[in-house]
Amino acid sequence: MDTRKSSLMNMTEGRPMRLLFVFALPLLIGNLFQQAYNLVDSMIVGKLLGAGALAAVGATGSISFLFFSLCNGISSGGGIVTAQYYGAKDNERVKRAIVNSAYIMLSTSVVTAVFAFLMVPTVLSWMGTPEEILPDAITYMRMTSASVPLIAVYNYASSMQRALGDSRTPLYFLIFSCFVNVGLDLLFVGVFDMGVFGAALATMLSQLLAGVGSLLYAVRTNPFFRLNRSYLSFDRKIAKAAVRMGLPLALQWSLIAISTTALQTFTNSFGADAVAAFTATNRLEQLVQQPFGSLSMALSTYSSQNWGAKRNDRIQAGFRDNLIATVVLSALMFLIMRLFGTQLVSLFVNETEVISLGSQALQITSCFYLFLGIIYATRGVLNGVGDALFAFINGIVEIAGRIGLPMLLVLIPGVGVWAIWYTAGITWMLAGLSCIFRYLSWRRKNTGSENASGVSA
């Protein structure tokens, strides 16, 4: 086998904490770079075009998340199946899983992109997007919809590489695309004065380069991507396993996206300043979530490989170590938001009212970061072992919280606009507790027993 296979990682042996951190570090660096260019994108739009333009971009975030979640769920399902075969050392099926995941990803992303592009004006109107930002929101959202297949290519390539224990290669292309995105943002928005269309175009082109580059590099350097014609046929069993894994994840993320869309609709009712503040705090908290998310992805791959290898004891040890890291990280993020919230929000906008609103909002949500981290930790382990019911439960809890809580909180005197951020925090708490209960149920069922079925396919 080619020596370049050394970038792959077998996570069925070795200390869980070390494996998780070694695997998660490139993911974290990549995610931070990705969030950095999301932040820069928001800063450029907010500073050069004003709070209204920032609100227009932010108003599309939740609905964009809904469309992307469909592709991401299916792609993740293929990654889980691939990782389980890799853990079981079934190299032939690893290659077939890579091919069939590509077929599923391509068809899903194209259908999603067409549907999203056509539905943009209707959905934004349903959400009650303020009239003064609606034209820019439609423009930005349509460009985002057109980029779904491009982003899906990168997500597919990176999910396959991560499934094989390689978290470094996707990082290199993500960093490259970050720098391209920032440069194009400054060019299109600052020099050519292309407005939110230019910001969306910059993101679209940078994602195209990251996706195509990552996939071509994988084909050239990763031995599992070197496929002859015999591997290119459609494998119904593997495709069915990938869809069976991916659909619950897509449903989970779609329910979460619907719930965030509902919360965005509620936020829209408070006007453009509230939308701008909500956008700024969301951008910051997306940054907060990156360490949690990176450890979660590492734990998912780790759990998938050990599930395939029938090592449930190692899965539980990995979750324990992940949870320890989560407690430390949540405490650190809490202190940062408490001490520097005002300065962080002021990076996005100049308007004093928006800065004040956003900084006080961070004082609320930072109290709930531990529960947010717990969601990611349990999501990593349970998605990794293919617990489809968990994905459904998690999505239901989040949609119930973000839809039901605002209606209750606004009835409390003095809450008003703060119901937006109390809803976010309390939803994290409820979802986090439900995740812990589900994990404990899984652990009781699997402690002291081997995974009889091994790979889920």
C-alpha cells in the first residue's frame, strides 16, 4: 500500500484522549478558519454596507442551514458507514462506500439546490423578513442556494477523508479557501461595490475551489480513492446503509434548522436592530461551538471505527474524555463572553443600540454553554454508532424549544426582546439533558456486551 496512507488514522488502538485531540486539532483549526472568514464576511458587510445589510445576510442564515442540513446529513451517513468498514478492516467495502456516497451526495445536493432557489422569496416572506432588508436577503439567499452542490462536494470529500482517520487534508484546502474568500470579499464589496451579491459570490467561488481541490487531491494521494471500474457500480446494500444512517441525521439537522428558522421569524418581529444583534451574537457563538464541534466530529469517527471493531469499552472511554474537555471549554468561553462581549459585538457594527443589545444578549446565552457542549459530545458518540432514534429525539426537543419557548417567555413582564436569547439558552439546556438520558440508555444496553452486528450495513 502507498506510504501516503500514513495520513490515515486507526482509532481502534491507543489512548482515547490523545486520539481525539490529535484528530480534532486539524478540524478545530479548519473550523476556526471557516468561522474566521464567516466573521470577516459579516464584518465587511456590516462595516461597509451597514447594519441593514448585515441583517439581510443574517436573516437568511437559518433557512440556509435548513437546505445545507439535508446534504450534510446524507454525507455524514456515508461517512459513518465508511468509517465502520474501515474499523472492521473491510477495504473492499470502504471503496464501494466512497463511490456510493458520492452518488447519493450528488443527487441530493442538486435537487436541494433547485428547490431552494425557487422557494427563496416565498420562504423569506413567510418568515416575516423586514421589508427594508428583503431585497438583499433574497439576493444573498439565492446565491447561497446555487452554491449548495459546490459546498456538498467539499463536505463529501472531507467526510470520506475523516472517516478514514485523515483530518489534515481537508484542513489545508479549507485554509486556502478562507484566504480566497476574504480577498474576494474585499474586492467585490469594498472595491467593486457589489453589495451582498458580491459577498455571496465570494463565498461561492471559494467553496468551489475548496471542494474541487480537496476531491482531486484525495483521488491523487489517498489509496482508497484509487478506484477501478469494478468499484463504480451501484451497490444497493451499501447505499441503503448510507441512507439509513444519513436520513435520521438529515432529519435531525432539518428539525434543528426549522427550529432556528422559527426563532429567526420571532426575531424579525422585533425589527432590524434586533436582527442585526442576533446575527452578530450568532456569528460569535458559531465560533464558540467550533471546539465542541471539532471534538464531536472526532468522537463520531472514533466511535464509528470502534463500533465496527466491536470495541464498546473504548467508545465509552472516549465519551468520558470528551466530556471532561467540554466542561473546561465551556467555562473558558463563559469567561470570554462575560469579559469581552461588548468589544466582540462592536467588531460587526457601529450602531450603539445594536452593540448594547448584542453584548447583553451574550451575558444570557453564555450561562448555557455547558449544555451546548454536552449536545455535541453525545451527538458525536451516538451518531457514530448509528443511533437513529437519538437523532430524531434531539431534533424534536430543539424544534419544540425554539417554537414553544418564545410564546411563553414573551408573556413574562420585562422579558421582551430578551426572549430571543433566553429561548436559545434554555433550548440548549433541554436538548443537552435529553442527550445525556439517551446516552445513559445506550450505555446500559451495551455495557459488558459486544456489538453483535458490527458494521451497520
